Amino acid sequence: MDYSAGILLAFGALVFWGVSDLITKITLHRESHWILLFGAQFIGGIALLGAAVWVGLQDILWRPELMLLAGLGFLNFFGMYTFYRSLKEK
């Protein structure tokens, strides 16, 4: 992987995570936790896959590591659920 592609993907992850965190905090009291967290994970995942294709990393879509990334996203989903639930309880 080219260093510039890695830097772009890392920056994209930072931006998309920050935006989804902000949107989630703002709308936490209006919607269900499950809907918000699913939307944040789904939009962030699609955006990062789109960025990977845009910078020329199409072969990442068919690698076995993609299932590992999906599993980590699933764990992140439940970690975020616990975090935002504890924020709402305070």
C-alpha cells in the first residue's frame, strides 16, 4: 500500500468518525440507540470503502481481511452502544 493512500484513509476515518460521533450525540435523545449506531456504522463503512476504491485499492474488497474488519466493526458497534448508553444515564 502506498503511504499516501494510507494517510488518506486514516484521515477519512478520523473525519467520518468525528462526524458520526457528533451526529450521534446530538440525536441521542430523539431516536433509538440501535438505529443511530447502525446508521453511523453503515454510513462510515460505506464511505471508507468508497474512499478505498477512489484511491485505487479495489482489491481490498475481496480479501479475507474484509470479514475481520466487519467483525471489528460489529464489536465497535456494541462498544459505542455501551458508551452512549452510559452518557444518557448520567
